[in-house]
Amino acid sequence: MPHPCAERIRRAAALLLFVLPLAQAAKPAAGDGLDDPNAIRVLLAPSLETTLSSEMNGTVTDLHASLGKPIAKNAVIAQMNCAEVQARASVAKAELNMATQNLAAKRSLRDLKAAGDIEVAMASTDVEKAKGALSLAKAQLGYCQVIAPFSGRIAKVYVKPYQTVSAGTPIVDLVSDGALKVRLNVPSALLVRLRSGSRLDITIHETGKTYPAHVSAVNARVDAVAQTVELEAQLDGAPQDLVAGMSGVARIPANP
């Protein structure tokens, strides 16, 4: 029978042979910047992104959105059931027609000395009130559609067709399909070297490539606790293999 100590040593050696390859596989590749203490973490973000929400209470009758779908500017993303709003608009239009006819009749009576100026003024006020009610109804009709304010892609869909939502309910997340921007926080001591237009080398983990960039914006305030300042950088050119949400590291060239 093997000695207990020898058996424990054998098991430990077997476990080491199993774990060591996994640790080596998980180790960052040389040159990716993860083990570089001077590398600055960065995140790729779209130049425009927003959450589009419902502006009214109602039911989603049509939803023209799916994950990753390209959306053109001013395209209809969601259509709400607007029967009630359309009915109110019809009522407001009819009341405006009636108020307009009443005003014309009062003016004719005044010419015949059968109505006074007060009656004509009141009729004119009714017309203005009816115009306001119709304008309000038309504005509410605009809430029936969720329109894309810019071209981009759908990043998240919050609702489903025929779902009843309330005003303020998120419908979709929309990110622009334009140039990406780079977000990073650098030590405030680097402000003497970095300013708008300074060069950066951005290495993205997902692609393993390095891309030239330049600082496009510097925050006007330094974080007093962390002693860092937020920067934004713009990638040179328009790399097609990058997607918002990718991350990496930035390095400052010798002559930024």
C-alpha cells in the first residue's frame, strides 16, 4: 500500500498538471497592454446614443425594431394605437368650424346693429380657444409614433408588439452608426502632456490591433478624489472592425 504522504503528493502533482495549462491559456497575451502599468484603460462609445420612450399611454400596434437592425433618420420605430387621440382631434376641428361660423354670424349681426362689440369679442375668443384645442390634439397625434432622431442601429428592445405601455416607458436603445469615440480617464498629472489634438495609440483587446487616435475633448474638471480627468479621443479614419462597447488600452507616444 502506498504511503499516505506519497499519495497526497501524487494527487497534488496531477492537479497542478491540470490547472497549469488553464492558467497559461487565461494569461493575457504579450503586448495586449493588460500587464502594462502605464497603459490607460479605454472604452469605445458611439458618438450618439439615446433611449427612446413612449410619450403617451397606449398599445404598441406596430414595432419596427429588432436587435442590431439599422434605422434611418426619421424612420418610424413604433406605432401606437391612436384612435382616441384622433377622435379628440376630430372633435377639436369640428368645434373650431362651429366657433368660426359663430364669429362670422356675430360680425354680420353687428353690421345690422343686432349685436354688440362684446358679443363679437367673445365669439373671437371662442375661435382662439378652439384653435388652441386643435393644435393640442395635433401635437398629441405626434406622440402616436416613435421616430428615430438620427440614423443608427437598435442596441436594445424593451417592448413587444401589442404591449400596453405608459408615458415614459422605454421602447428601444438607439446608437448612431457614425464614428466611434474613445473614453478614458487619465491621471491629472498627464494634463501637461495631453491637450486637444494630442496623439494616442489605442490597442483594442477584441481585435488585437492598434489604432491611431487624437484627443478631441478634455473635461474642465479634475476628479479631486481620484486625481484623474476624463478625456475623449477620436479615432483616425473609420475602422470598420470596431463596435461600440469594445475596450482596450491607450498609450501616449513619446511626442504626443
